[in-house]
Amino acid sequence: MARTLDLLILACTAILAIRLFTADLYRRYRVFFFYLVFETLRATAVISLGQSSDSYQKFWVVSEPVEWLLYVLVVLEISSLVLQDYKGLSTAGRWVLVTAVVVALLASGISLLAPSLLTGQGPLMRYYYVAERAVYFSLVVFLLSNLGLLMQYPITLNRNTILHSMVFSVYFLGNTVIYLLLSMRGYDTLPAVVVGMDMITLAALATWLVRLKPAGELSKLRLRPQWMPGKEEDLIGQLNHLNMALLRATGNRPK
């Protein structure tokens, strides 16, 4: 079953990358497109090496941090799209996310001082599992904060950007829960964890394949469509004031 899921993920990832390129959406979602290309090549290598080989583990150890970096860059790209009209908020959010990920990785290292049932594969693999959970948690908190902002303030975005943000939020949340289960139940649950992560990945890819279309760039939406009379203007004023303050604090000149 695991190999079948790996092949399905590889096929869906490659098709989605081709779809973005042919639909000219790769220009708007450049980091996401690069991430899909990387995942296609990585999955091809993993399937070719076989998960039981020593070469697979060495390749995984080298390529996994690259995937973490791409996750961070993809989330930063989403944030810049959500806050494209609010550069102050976007810049502040970028610094917050980078700081959160660095702190999470450092905390992961400190947490290894405590006994754990996480894995029997050695200290390096144990750190990777803990670090990955920390990265996922940092990213999901940041994305949920962005979604909360969209629910609180009258920000109009295209359908694709909202969809993209929501899918990645669910993706990282699901993986965070699964890694938490792994840390609590021990290495014996690893096969089930891998299958669970594959299912979450397939669900995300299927959603992007079905819903991420050029027409979605033209369709404008708000997560919260209505406010009390006069409230919308007040919220826009608050958002603009906060954005201007953050522009000054980050050393950017308001335009």
C-alpha cells in the first residue's frame, strides 16, 4: 500500500506542477511551483532507491531540511499574497515566522535531553522527527493567524489565494497532529504515521488539482462577507494604521 501511495503522490505532484506551468499560474506561485518540482524529483529518487536501503536514509537526511526550507518559503509566499496591499504587516509577519521557526528548531534540540519513545533509529533521526513537528507547528500557527486576520478584517482576495492558504493550513495541522501521535506512542506507530501523512498529502494535492484554476485569480472573495454598518470602514482604518506603524518600525517608508 505504501508504494501505491508513493506512486499516486508522485503522479499528482507532477501533474499539478505541469498544470501550474501550462495555466501560467507558476508566475504568481513561484515558490510553490519550485516546491512541486523539488517534490517530484525527490519522490522519484525515493521510489528508485527503496525505503529499506542505506542510500535512502542518507538521501532523506540531506533532502529533508531542504523541504523544511521550502515549506517556510511557501508560507512566506502565501503571506505576501494575503498581505500584498499591507507591506508593513507582511514584513513584520516574515520576521515573526522566521524567528518562530528558528526558536522551534532550537527548542527541539533542547527537548532531546528528555527521554523519549520517539524512534529507535538513533539520535539524528529522533531529532529530525521532533524538528519536523516543530516546523509544522510554527507554520500552522502562522497560517491560522493569517486566516484569523482574514476573518477579522475586510480583506478582499482572489479565490486561489484563500484556497491555497486554507489547504496548507489543514495540511500542516494534520501533519503536526500525526507527528505528535508519533512522539506520544513511539516508533511502533511509524508505519501508520507514514500512511496518514501520505493520505493528507494526497487530499491536499487533489484539492489543488480540482480547485486551483486560472479563473480563481479573477474571482474575488472575503472569508467574512458582511459586517455591521460602519464597522467595515473602522476596521479598514485600523488595519491601515497598524500597517503604517509597522512600516515605520521595520524601516520602510510609507507610500
